[in-house]
Amino acid sequence: MRTLQNSFLRVFSTFIVVFCLTSICRGGEEINAVDDNGNRQGYWKITGSMTLEDGFRENQIVEEGNYENNKKIGVWKKYYPSGTLRNEITFKNNLPRGLYKVYYPNGKLEEEGNWQGNKNVGAFKRYHKNGSIAQEFNFTSAGKRDGVQNYYYENGNLQLSVEVADGVANGLYKTFYPDGNPKLTQVIANGILNENSVKTFEPARTEYAKIEMPEVPENIKASAGNEKTRVPEFEQSGQNALYNQRKQVTQIGEFKNGRLWNGKWHRYDANGTLKKVEVYQEGKFVGYGLLEDANN
């Protein structure tokens, strides 16, 4: 009798092990289940051993979600090989239909919207990798842009704003500099530009106060009398000071590939009188220095 009981227990235990290997349980819920017709049903975890996608380990989750009669339904989550969430997509009858989110490998949100019948509808947003908003659109039920469409710089400032009606630019079109100041405004009617409406704006120039720059080394300053100025070899990239025929400093500061990059450009009139000091940062004019700053 005891031998019969032991045999029964061994058979029963084997059945439980086999069942759990083929259909794992999740909190009492059966997962990766297949019905009598071979259709996937309920909650599924697709692992690296079940897909051709590269970079995943055999037991690593590639995507997870629910099936109904072998078709994806509801929200499905997909992952990067690093384990970071890659996207969340709503499915209906095995097709993407509904809200979705896409993520960068760093985990920050890249895009979110509503997908219906192979097109975006309603609100849509895309983000820069630093997390700031990049694009902000609105789509009609037919998938055409409608309303104010905005583009942004990575610093969060508005880059471009345009009014659109049923997929066609119709209204005010504005662009901006990275600092937020206006760059251009114009009016477009049904896709046609009103040339008389175009207005452009120069970038704002900041009037800089005195900026400390490296002093001119003694060995290259203009010498008294008839002694010639000793000027070292010009460095294409590095600290330099340039002089005019009157031995006055014309450019001083950091040069990059032969161009004044961070420094000052002294402007003189025909009589050699200093008229202005232009300040440059990263190769661009940014404002004016003080005139008494002529030798620095």
C-alpha cells in the first residue's frame, strides 16, 4: 500500500513540475498559456530564447503583455537589452491602437501620443534626450496637423511656432533665437506666404562691461625708440596678440584654427585712435568692451 502511495506522489509531483515549466504562474495567474487550439491566451512574457532580437539573454524579458486568441490586446511593454523600458504600446486586435510612449535608452521619455489606424490623432509630444520638450503638435481624427504646432530648443525656449489648419500652414509663423528673442514673423494663408508680412529681427547684442583678458607679455609689447618689436611665431590655436603697423594691439586672446575665438578685436581709425573694442566668445561677436581696455 505504501509503495502504491509513493508511486502516486512521484507521478503527481512530476505532473506539477511539467505543468509549471510549460505554463508558469504569476500570482496565481497562469502565464504563457496556450489553449487547445494552439492559440496564445492571457498574460505572456516573451524572453530572449523566444525571439530573434539581438542582445538579450535566454531568460531575459524582451516584451510582455496580454494575448486574446493569439492576438495582442491592451498595453504591451518592450525593453532594451539593458532592461530599460523601450516602449509602451496599446494594442487592439493585434494592431497598435491607442495611447503609446517611446523611451530613450537612458530611460527618459522620447515620444508620446495616440495611434489610430496607422496615424497619429490628438495630442502628440516629442522630447529631447535631456527631458525637455522638443515638439508639441495636435492631429485631427484624419491624422492631419491642426492648431498651433510648436518646436523647442533643448534649453526649453520656443524655436518655431506655426498655426496649421487641416494639415496646411494657415496663420502666424514665428521663429526665435535660442535666447528666446524673436527672429522672424510672417503670415501664411492656406499655405501661401504673404510677403508683405515678413519681419526679421537681429539677434540681441549684450553690451559687455570690462572683461578680464590675458595681458600682453612684456616680450611682445611695442618697444621704445627704434628697437623692433619682438613677436613670437603665430599659433593657429592658442593665445596670441596681433599688431598693426603702429605697433598697436589689434587682436588679443585665444585663437582657434587661425581665428580669434575668445578675446578682443581693437578697431582704430585712420589716425590710429582706438574707436571701439569688440568682444568675441566662441568665434562670435557678443558685444563691446571698454575703450580704456586697449592693452588687455
